[in-house]
Amino acid sequence: MSRIDESREFIPVRIAVLTVSDTRTLAEDRSGDTLVQRLTDAGHTLAARAICTDDRELIASQLREWVASPEIDVVISTGGTGLTGRDVTVEAHRDVYEKEIDAFGTVFTLISMQKIGTSAVQSRATGGVAGGTYLFALPGSTGACRDAWDEILGFQLDYRHLPCNFVEIFPRLEEHKRRK
């Protein structure tokens, strides 16, 4: 069973938050605000924050910029994961991923099913890794951001979480580059 081991030291993670929207500004970004509040309350650092329009190339470009930054460990985007023509966040993420975290979307869907029933099938939440950086794409609703953080990311981004967590494998994400 998973648990927090209080004997282990908490390690803050540097997290960037990207809101994908054609209409929102920072002043109106409730989903981004939800993520920022939760990550800072948990003891992590907000490393960057931006809003990007629903444009696949612009989203991928912002993700690549943050992946290249040594000051960012994790990127969480919100918005653009639905089924409409303008929803291209998932495709932009996959353009950047080196490896996809397949189970992230599955676990998110299971959690969403408990809250919104079969409407959860309309979400395409995804997670992956690129350049030693974790990337997660969440739906644009505050509820979805709250559920993803409270039920998945808050635990996986906590080094004290057992039996395993994303933080403890940071040093190994790019071990393939050290091979000769």
C-alpha cells in the first residue's frame, strides 16, 4: 500500500505551469491558479508560468523551451485535452515526449470516473518524459486539475511517497545518454 514515509526528507521540485487557452488571461486562469496553489502548498517551487493559445507548434515550442531549462523539473499543462478541433495539447505533448507514461492517463481516467462518471472518456490526459523533465497534460477544468494533483501528482512528486515516486528516479531519466 502506498504511504508517506516521514523519515525521508522532502525534496522540493521545480514546476512550470502552462495554461492552453485562446481566451484566458492570467487574471482569469482558475485552473492554473489551482495548480500553482497546490504545488506551492505542498512545498514545491513555481519555476515558470505562461498562457499559450491552442496552437500545436506554439505549445510544443513552449514545452521544449522548458524541457531545455535546467531550472525546471516538471511541466504541467492545463487545457486543450478534449476532442474538439482546437484541442491539440495532447498532440503537442506527444511531439515532445521521448517516453510516454501510459498509465498516467489510465489512472487519471479511473479517478475521473469516480467524479464525473462516463464523461471521463472525453479526457485525453497524458504524461511523458523528455530531456529528463516530466510533462503532464491535464484538462482545463479546475476539478480535473485538483483531482490530478490530489490523487496522482501530489504523491508522485513527493520523494517521501512509497513504494516509489517520480522524484527518486530523476537521476536515471537520462542515463541512456551516459552509455558509450
